[in-house]
Amino acid sequence: MSDPDEQVRLLSTSTFAALVKMVPLEAGIPDPPGFSPELLAKRDDERKFLMQLLDGSKAEQYQVPIEIKADLRQYQKDGVSWLAFLAKYQLHGILCDGMSLVTWSQIALMTDMGLGKSLQSICIIGSKHHERAERHRLTGSVDSAHLPSLIVCPPTLCGHWYHEILKFTDYLKPVQYTGSSSQRASLRSKINDPTTDVVIASYETIRADIDILSKVNWLYCVLDEGHIIKNPKTKLSAAIKQLKAQHRLLLSGTPIQNNVLELWSLFDFLMPGFLGNERVFNDRFSKPILADRDGKATPKERELGESAFLSREVS
């Protein structure tokens, strides 16, 4: 689901979405006769994955391997542990403010307003950079070679992210990819410089330089104020979705502002195909839910809207 080839990503994520719906059936299956201890152990590991997938509170506690100059509260540690779970299994997710919004397969993790989405993001980015560097030191493998991470945010937040990274850790070396076209051109050599860990750029810069930035393989791609790409038909959304990254994370205080269809666009960046195509999602989820909210739903439409959430259907 993190493959740089878009068709591979789409096939993998669609397959994952289909399998998720069958997860509840697995719990009632008895041990198959003749299964070896190795296969039983593997099945237990897979059940552990499914348990964490369906209940984010059961994610294994993750120990941040780098120094973070902050005392993380327990809910922040839980958030980082959940992000580590997503990274381990090549899943991608949302950190957002507010009460429970939608938890299909618990891919989206909800936090309360102002509880440190940026700090949690810095923790997981730094940790995964460290783990990758350690693997490369031990193996020298090309697959573990240094990759930069990308943080995309409104222009007014570029400086904020830069100083937050410097404030909370000495491990990550950030670069602000900002300024005029000529100024950005002079900064491009730093993007793939092994001393650069995090590139910070605005949404407008991504759109302007997508021909260059889409050729970079990023370790993490984080969208701050990610609801900016809620409209899948804009040139900005199309540009953002051309970025290639092993891990994708979206931060937002308001992931849904007008209708549920906006969530489809966010997941089309995170895990394309996970919520089906736009037309099917609109017909099966967005329209019935919107009609029920406006009080115009027929009994059948209301039933469809309720079952959309209760059954957690995602295809």
C-alpha cells in the first residue's frame, strides 16, 4: 500500500479493504487440523495485528529511540504507539481534533484539540529515521538508505514546523523549502542531501514544483491542515496525490467540514481504493448521511446512512 507505483497501491489497498470486512469471521474459526506450531504462531501474530487494527487502544507501547526534549503525557505516548503500529504495517492515517468522527478499521486516530499532533508527528518521524539509519549501518542495504521526509503545511506554518523540530529534537535536521522560484531552485540540492532529514514546504510550493518533488522518494509525507485537499477535483489535490512516500500522515482539526465525501478525498491521498471509488462512496455513504442530517431522508436512506457507520463497510 506504500508502493510508488500507483496501480500497485490501488490494487493493494482495495484488497485490504475487502479483507477488513471479513475480519470478524476469523475469530470463530477453530484451529485447523494438522497445522504446524509455526503456522499457529504466525496466526496468533496475525490476530494480534487484527486486534490492534480494530482497537487502537490495544496498540503495543512504542519506545521512542531518540531523545525528545519534552515529557510526553500518556495520551501522547499512546498516539505515538498508534503511529508506530501504522508504520510497522505500512498503513496510513489521520490525526485530528475533536470527538469520534469515523473509525473505519480504526485507521483514523482521534485526539482532543491542542494535544500535540505536531509533537507526536515529530516523534514518529524521528524514530523511523533513526531505525532506518540503524538498519543501514548494520546491513548497508540500498533498501535502508537515507530518505528525506516532507511536511506540507500552509505558508504561515512553515517557520513554526521548523522551530518545533529544532525545539523538540536534535536528531532531525530540517530545511525550509520556501521563497521565490529562484530561491527554491538554490535549495533543491539540499532535498536529497544526506544531511537533510525533513523538508518543509507550503501547499502552494508543492503545486508549483510538483514536477520536481514528485520524483523524490520520501520516507514520510505529512499534510498539516490536511483538509485543504478535501476537494479531489482541484489542481492542488491532484498535485499532492502525486507525491511518493513510504508513510503518509494527515493532520487536521476539521477533516469533515461540509459532507462526508470530503473524507473520501483525504483517504484517496492516504490509501487510494480503501473507500472505493468516489461515485460508489458518494452513493453508499455521503448521500444517505447528508440526507439524514438535513431531515430529508426516506426510511430506506436513513437505514443506509446508519448501516454505513454501524457496519463499517469501506469498499
